[in-house]
Amino acid sequence: MAEGNVERTLVLVKTDGVRRGLVGALIGRLEAKGLKIVAAKMLRVTPELAQRHYVEHEGKVFYTALIQHITSGPVIALALEGRSAISVVRLLLGATNPQLAAPGTIRGDWALGLTPNLVHASDSPEAAARELALYFTADEYQAYSRVGEEYF
């Protein structure tokens, strides 16, 4: 990375994104913005992992729907790195509610509902560290330089 606040964050392409065949398009938008994939895997989120992932939402009315959705099919877990990666990813994704997400954002363009909103992304450095540890071990990260990385 050229300069600035290099961060690492988690993005999950949720089961609706996988089932709709949007994985490549979603990753393409993230990479085109200069974010670097440093770890990736497809997995089936277990109920136990889902509960640990969404612990801050336990007891809320939408908690059960979150757990059911994330465990209903395969997801793609991505560890992304870049300058201000956490805020950049969240801007690219758009508002959690796709009816409020701006056109041109991932959710604004493609999401169909509040829970099936295609993607999850960490919302803070603390959440990113906690969530990344749920999906990746230290030896799963790959260090490399992207062509043109000096411009990002």
C-alpha cells in the first residue's frame, strides 16, 4: 500500500449473493476500488458460528432471521485489505436496508430485502478483528503486492 491507514476487514457474500450468482460481480467491485483479497474461502456457516458472529444482535427481533439466513446455504468469506478498508467497503455496500441504499452501491443495485441483502461487512476495527478471527486463522492470509498498488 502506498500510504495511509491500511486496514483489514471481513466481507461475507451471504447465501443469497452466492445463490444469485453475484459473487464475481461483488468481488469485482471491491477489487476495482483497490481492495486486496488476502484470504478467501467458501463455507457453510454452522448455527454455532452464526451465533458467535451475530452475538451483538442476540435478543433483537431480527436475530433469528439472521441466523436462519446465514446458515441456509454457502457463503464466501473474504479478508480484504486496503486504505481505510472498513469505511470504504461499507460505502461500496450501501445502507443495510436496500430500500435506503443509494443507486450505484452493491445493495442499492442488487439487494432484495433487509436480511437477504447480499453481504455482511465489519463496521469497526474491533468488529473486524473479532469477525476475521471467526473465519480465518493466521496461516490462511497471503501477503503479496498487487500490480498498481502504489496508486491505491
